Amino acid sequence: MVFHRHRNVAIARRRVARAARASRRRENYARYASRARVTASARDGVASRRRIVVAKCGDARVTSKRRARSPRDASTDATDARARVFSARVVVACAIAIAMASGRAGTPAATLGTLRAHDAKRALAVDRLILGASPLAGIYRGVDASEAAATVRAALDVGFTRFDTAPHYGLGLSETRLGEALRTHAKKAVKVYTKVGRVMKPMDEVTESERESVVEWGNVPGNDGCIFPDAPRDVLPVLDYSANGFVRSHADSLNRLGIDRIEGLRIHDAETPERFEAATTGGGVRALTALRDAGTISEVSLGMNDASYVLRMIRENPPGTFDSVMMAGSWNLLDQDGLEVLLECQARNIKVHNAGVFASGVLVGGSHYKYGPAPDEIKRRIEKWNVLARAYDIPLPAIALAFALAPEVVDSCAVGVKSPDEVAQSVAWLADAARVPRQLWLDAFSQGLLAWIPS
């Protein structure tokens, strides 16, 4: 009996070892088959991620060996069959861990762990925040002009140097209020980003054809879907992604802002086939690169929500077209659909300005998610995050900022604020973000809340 027990243990051990070797061979084949997509630095990330995956598979291997050592009275054939089952379980456990590490089943192993993280010791300074100026136009509820001005002044006082706006925000109201505040309170040079894709036209200039086809009525006060109740009522937003539309939009924005220079122009919401086609093949992108070549602007950028369209825009234009990308709502604690965009930007040296880091406000106690009511599944995920935040005694918004800023490719995060108190609160959360320990990310990953673990 003792002889058979030792023999069975040896057989089981050999089966487990062969399964582990086979699993490693499959991983290596997938990695090397996609080597063209993996840079040297990315391969370092792959090695780091594999160590995490191996650690997660450790319990499965130990369990397999422990079971193999249990006394067996069955025949050698039955023991071999059990050993094969145990080995298969190890392989399956490793596959599941790999899929979790990549963020979704079916993600190529070559992309596993290639997203580089910032040095954990890097200071989270205020200059890594961009003030998102859509709330200055009164998103969801009205905001007094004096409160908007006080908000910009408070941001300048604590060290904000970059501001992001758009004609879309209140039909030009955000640009007007931001420009007035900067001209009054800015004591040093600041950088302003705005967007193109919509031209604000006086009502009497809009043709009947435009009214029927390209006026964005949902953004007009008094219409269902308008989220800027304070927007002016004497202009209409006309969708225009052509070269002429982009050039006019830039000139109009300069006039509303009342400043000499705009740092960067972002193509805004080109997330339908028609808008995308107009911006790319209709000359819109070329118009922006011409403005940059002439020294009129410094950056050609994107400002979009849909990660798939961001990826297409980057890949379907020549290298060097885009200097930065503002991706909204696709890289935060609730949604990591933007992982592939971050990898692409990392490979192309495109800066990422991460927006929507609080998931439309739902991570700071709001009720909106992706500009609508938060669904039950999102509420359940938020509660899991709240439990983790309480366990580590760190405010959930601070955890959100820490994650949003963690990838090395993320240059900065935009925070939408509408009062001096919210400016101060954002700075306080940024300070707390430095206290987030790695173990919190590991706990979140193990609960299926994250597709990537900051180092």
C-alpha cells in the first residue's frame, strides 16, 4: 500500500509538471507570435504581469499536489485519470487568471501587462489636473456667472494652469465665462484647450436645410435632452466636421474666450460614421494639422467618449497626427474600456488627458452615470468600491484619481468643478490619492473590479 501511494504521488507530480510546462509553452507562443506589437518596455510589463498570474495560479497548483498526496485505494489507471483532472484544473485556473489580468476573456496574451504605470513615488501635483469647464455653463442645473468666475479664480490660486472647454458646453457659454475669468484673474500664462465639430450660428444665419439635417436640437434649451439650461437662446449648434467648420469654430472660440491663443483643438464627439468620415476624409483633421504647422495652435487632439472611435481615429491617420487625446469615461474605477487606447497612445507617444474620472459624478455621490441614471449593476460595483475605501480609510474619489492618473501614458486628469469649494475638495482628494496602497489594487482586482493593476 505504501509503495502504491508513493508511486501515485510521483505520477501526479509528473502530470502537474507537464501541464505547467505546456501552459508556459502556450503563453510563450502567443507572446512571441505578436512580438511585432510589443515593444521592449512592453515586454518588461508582460514579465511583471506573468509574475502576478503565476502567483494567482499558485494556490491551484498547491491544491492539486495536496490532493495527489492523499492515500488512494483505486487502481493505477484511476489515479492517472484523477491526476489528469487535477492538471487540467491547474491549466484552467491559469487561463482564468490570465483573462482576468487582461481585463476580458479573449484578449491577446501579448497585450497582457504592457501598460506601464507611473513611478509610485511620483508626486501627484496640482499641475496634473485640468479644470474641466463644462460646469461653468451650468450642466444639469444653472450656475451664477459670479460663481463661475470665483471657481476659475480659486483654481488659479491653487495652481491650475490648464483649462478645457468646448463650444458645445452651453452653446458657447462655458467659453465666454472661462475667458472672462481668465482675463480678470490670471496672473501668469495658462493653457486653454477647446473643441471643434459644432459651430454656434446665430438663428437667422441657419438655413432650413441645416435646421432639418445638422442642427443638434437636443442641445438647445427647451428641448428634451438639453443639459445646459442657461445656454443662450439666440444661437443654434450646427454640426460641422469639415475643414471650413473647424477653422471657423477655432476663430469663434478665440472671439468668445477673448484670448490670443488656444493651446490645443480637440475633435469633439466624432462618434458616428458620418461625423468620423467628415473629420477624416473631409479634410477636418488636415485643417487642424495645418493650424499646428503654422504655429497657431500647439496640439491637435481628440475629445471623445467612445474608446473604439478614439482608437480608429488614431490608427486611421498618419503617425504624428495627434499630440494628445482626451478620452472621457473610458478609464476609471467603473469602466476600463479604454485600455487598448492607452496602449496605442503609449506606443505612439501620444499624451492622454483622462476625463470622466468620477464617472459622470457617480463616484463622488452623484446619481448620473454616462449622462443618465446609474443602472443597478453600476450601483452594486460602487458599493463594492465603497467597502474597499472604508477598509483602507481613503475617500473613494481619491482612489478614483489615483487610478485615473496611474498609467504612465496619462499626462493629466480633467476634473469638472462649479464652485471654489469643489476646487479645494479636488485638491484634497489629489493629496489623499498618494496614500492608496498597492494592496488595495490587488483586492479590487481579485473582486473583478479592475482590468489592470497599478504597480
